[in-house]
Amino acid sequence: MMANQLKFTSEESDKWFRFVMKQWKPRHDTVILIPCASTKPFHRSVTHRNFLRYLWQAWLKDRIDLVIVSEPLTIVPAEYDYPEPIYPLYDYPPDLIKKENDFSRLERSIWRYRLTLFMRLIGSRKCFFILYPYHRYIIGDILEKFCVSGIYVERPYLTKGMSLLNSLISKTQYMPNNGFLYVNSRIKFLPVEIPSPALVKS
């Protein structure tokens, strides 16, 4: 099946978001947000099968709620990706949303608005995330307002990031300040300056 060239402004994206907000409810006290992937369904991508496998296994054992953070669908709960996707298949290069032009700014504003609504839906549940550095530039303040802890990790260090996330969830990792990390070859405790779109690597 061919992927659609969707945007946040596309009718299909809006329809999908309204569907999730109406139909999906968290079942557990712990909700974990993970990044999307170019491969659909997400659970078959190399990143999800290899680096995020532990989280998928925890979800399959019904221990957590797992939610994919998506451009341009905003969010895709794991049960809508596995075993087969029910969301509109799409192709959305992340660079589209990082630029400084009117299109990108509009896309970011819609993403931020919809994500805020979704985070309110999660409510008082413990939220964690493992996402990429560009997510912090666009939606970091929302994530850090609603989530207990989280990690922004550069792609080559996903294994290290997952190990740290497991420690955060199990509370074996001491976290000063606000409980958010930036992970590359080193581990940086946030807050750090949020980079501009031209400087984000992934």
C-alpha cells in the first residue's frame, strides 16, 4: 500500500487525531512515549524491533501503555499499530517540520496544540518518554510539563538511552533537577539550552 503525503493540516490527520481522542483511553498507570519510524507498521522497523524491543515486550505483556509520537498524526497508540496498522499510512520526512518558514511553523503549532490535548487525556498517569533531540525543540516544554522523566537521545546512542530509561522507570537511577536527560556520547542533565532547528541532528 502506498504511503500518503500527509501533513498536520491534512483532513486525514485531523480525523485520525479526533478518533484517538474519542476512542483510546489509557489502561495503566504508566504511559511511555516513543518516536515514530519511516517503516510502517512501526513495530516492524529496525529501531522498534531492535532498540525499543523492551518497551514493546512490556506492552505486549499488558504492563504499560505505549504510544508512538508521530508527525503528522500526533500520536498512535501501540494497539493501533500492532499487529497491523489501522492509521493512515504516511510519508513525512522530519526535516519538513524543523525549518523556519510559514509551513513548518504552522505544522509545529498544530502538533503542539494536539499533543497538549493528548497529554491532558493521560491525566495523572506516570508518563515517560524516549525521543530525539528535535522533539525537545518543538514539543519539549509540553513533554516536560506532563511527564515524570524522559530522555532525548541521538540515534547512535539508542541502546544507552534505553538502558537509562529502564533505570528511570524502575527508579534505580538518581535524577537531580527535573528528571530529564540528553544522551549522546555523554549524559547531560537538563535543563540545557534548546537548540535551534538548524542545529538539531535527529
